[in-house]
Amino acid sequence: ANIGQDEDFEAARKKAESLGAKKVFIEDLRRDFVEDFIWPSIQASAVYEDRYLLGTAIARPCIARRQVEIARKEGAQFVSHGATGKGNDQIRFELTCYALYPEVKIIAPWRIPEFYNRFRGRTDLMEYAQKHGIPVPVTPQAPWSMDANLMHISYESGILENPKSHAPADLYLMTKNPEDSPNVPDVLEIEFRHGVPVKVMHVKEGKSKDTPLDIFSYLNEIGGKHGVGRIDIVENRFIGMKSRGIYETPGGTILLNAHLDIETFTMDKEVRRIKQGLGIKFSELVYNGFWYSPECDFVRHCIAKSQENVEGKVQLSVFKGQVYILGRESAKSLYNEELVSMDVQGDYDPGDASGFIRINAVRLREHHRLQGFSATKQ
């Protein structure tokens, strides 16, 4: 599946055929990935455990959906994947396959004793591949596991398994070191409709992009150039263990910041409070592999409803690893300049605040009158 990774797809075809594949499908899913998976995640402001933008998690249902479509078309009763028996991806692939092809049978080599007893880990696999002339992108000098797509690149395993070890300087492939990034910012204007970007324009250069794939690719380019979107975290896998992951998500990080800004500008406070909770729930469901569950479908519909009036333009600066919001405008704005002004009275009586404050103080006064003194003494 071509979901935006830097890979020689013709070499992949030849490798598959040389290993005995009867038929090889190489599918360009980049547009599907952006429109059907990245855009709903942007609408949701999807961030797992406050930091991870779910680049791998949203790619798995995209890949598995197409894999299942091909399997059904070809009359295949079995599908397979190479995910390890300790990670999240086995769950994401298989839950998608079972949801979309209930009768399917799945082969997962990493969970077959004959396989995992023969190959204890990546080192054994590298030695086997070398011995049998199987080209693999992993070397003993860079023995980490990588997953790349349009949304991000993730790095795990190898020397990164010690959470105290710093990432090597040459690890990152998608983003420049912010120290080496340009000394002049790029200023962008991103236009949103229904909570997704419909246009991005470089303010100084006048360059613009207006299709989903072009927009996201351009934001990756600008974000990567300025070192935006690097994180180094320890996260909680669904299967019950903690893992250390390093991620770079340049375009996604720019959009997260821009979307949050236009959403707050155009969305009612109480609706947004509910939507924030739905975003957290969505992130957990997607991370755990439940994209095609009824509950995730329900949450996605609710989030999409919340985005109906999320439209307008956000201007921002991308510079030295950071995204700085500069301004925003929207015909659907709920911002009333006269009402909020400190120089104009507007349609507001300051005296009303006295009663508002006293009503809100009733609970606090009673709590501290009846319980506060004894609690303070203890």
C-alpha cells in the first residue's frame, strides 16, 4: 500500500515475485488515506495520551480495508500481516479484517511458535535475510523499527528500547533539526470548511494548494523544513505494556494547531466541551484498533456534526520547530468584538456579574462554612 512512504514500489514488486508471489497488488491509497482517515482525525483533534497524533494507528485500517477488498475480490480465505505479537498493529489489522470480512482467517507469523522460537528477534531475522539474499531496510547500525506514511514516521525498538537513551542525530528522516532550520519563518494561511482544510496559501510567495493530498503534502514540506512535529514519548500500548516511541508529524502538527484555533473561534463553548471528550474517546478507539466499531462510527458522526460551522482562515508562522498562530477570520465566528471590548459597553450590563458571582459562590461558601474549617485544621 502506497500511503506516502518513501519506498521503491517496483523493487517491492520484484521482491514479492522472487519470493514466490503469484500475484502482486501495489495500490496508491494516498488520497484515500488523507480524505478518509487523516481528515476525520484532524476534525477530532485526535491526540493519544496528550502527545501522539496517531500516524500509524490511522494508517492500519486504511491498509487493511484495501487488503480485505482485494482478498474478497480474489476469493482468498486467508489474509496475513507481519506485525509483532507484542504490539498494537496486530490488533488494528485484525479487528479491521474481522469487521469487514467476518469469515476471514488470519495468519500472523509472529504468533506461531515455530516462527518466534526460531527467530527470537530482529537480529535473528536480519541474519536470516542476509544469508538468503532477502533485501531488508534494517541494518545492525540502525536497528530500529520504522513505520512511514504521509502522516508521520515512527521509530521504535533497537537502541530506543532504553527510554534513557537519546535518539541519534541522524534518526529523523522527515524533519530537519530545528537548530539547522531556516532563520526566516514561512507564513501560511489555511482555509477550513467543515473542520478540514480546503486551501493552504504561502502568504509571501503566493503559492497555494487546494486538493487534500496536495495540501497535506505541502504542509509536510513546510513543517519538515522547520523541524516541526518531533516528539519522544513513552506510551501505553493496548496490550498492556509501555513502549518508547519517537515520532515526527510535521503537517499533522501544523493542522492540529490551526484547526484548534478556528474551532474555538467558531464553536459554542458547551458544544466544544462535549466534542473535546469525544476527541479523546476517538483517539483511544483508533489507537486500540476500533476504527470500524459501531462506537467509533457513532463518535465520528458526532464529531462531524460538531464541525458544520468550523470554517474560516487561520494565518500562522512556522519557525524553528514551532507553529505560531498569528490571526484568524470567519463568517461563522462567535467572536463579538464590541461585546468583549474594554472600550465599548456593548449589549452587556456589568452589574449582572454581581449576581452571577454570588450565585456561583453559594456552593463555595456553604462548603467552607460547614466543612472547610475542620479540613483546614487537619
